[in-house]
Amino acid sequence: MLRVIAVRTGKKYNQWWEDNLRYMIDKFSNLKYDKFEVITENKYEMQVANKLLMFDMFKDGQNIYFDLDVIIKGDCNKFISEEFKLCWAWWRPPYHTPLNSSIMSWKGDRSDIINKWEEDPEYFMLKYHRGIDQFIYENIKFSTYNDKSLYYSFREMDTEEKHPVCLFNQRYQNMKDKGWWSNYLL
């Protein structure tokens, strides 16, 4: 069983983003999934921390998570992983965490991730106020997608590349503008 997961909390993203992600997955990803799940619960004031809820909600089967601000334009089966895996952010400066959680995959129970967060969520929200990537980097056992041909960051290259996924990394406003990515949108 393959489960595709997205998170749509807060006011930043509306239903269009959820529908668009599903459209790209159905049309371009070649993923044969059984369930498409969207987390909408706003448990944490820090919106990005709500991503962590997936590790409490989905403790079985094969899981793959995508941020809503990605462009999927090719086969995503190479992202499927039994071990907890996320993107290696080679484009980030050395003082920043080298992880990017725009795509994550794992099989089975990884509730240890949310359990660690729940040990002191107020402290972690203060310490990791820019996002959960550094929290994962400093506290969780993980592996990374090291194949640079799988994905790239729009922040670094705003041209269309051959990679199956382009991560817009908080540049979601650009996705509504006209550009090469428009061919992949709903």
C-alpha cells in the first residue's frame, strides 16, 4: 500500500493547492498510490510544525509526502524509501541546515519523530522557528536523496531542468505566475 501525504494548514494555501498537487501526482508522477491524505489540523501555532502530525497519523504502509509548493513533472518512484528519507539541500549555505523536507518517504511507524517533538514543543518551536528541517537534522535518524538529478530548487535555478521535481521552497507565489511550470499546473 502506498499513501501520498500533503499538509494544508493555516491560510497560506487554499483548496486549489491541494487539488493541484493531486493533479500533478496523477498526471506526471507515475506513482500508483492507494490513498491520498491531506492533513488540515492546526495543532501548532508554527504552521510548518503541523507537518510532523503525519508521523503520528500514518504508522503503517509505505508513505510519501510532498509539499504543496512543488512542481511534479516526472517519475517519482525513485523517491519511495523504506527508511526515513528526505532531500539533501546542497543549494543552501553552510550555516543553514543541509536538509529539506519538501519530499519525505518512509515505511511503517516513525512516530519517534513526533514523540521527540512532543517532549517539549514550545522549546522546539522557539529553537526551530524557521522550520522543522533543522529539528530533524539535529534530533532524528534519517537518510537523504543524494541524487541531484531527482530534484532542484527554484531558488537556485528558475529555468526548467530535466529533474522530475522542482522545489519552490517558499516561493509559492511564483507558481501562480506564468512560466515554464504553468504546463504542469491544474
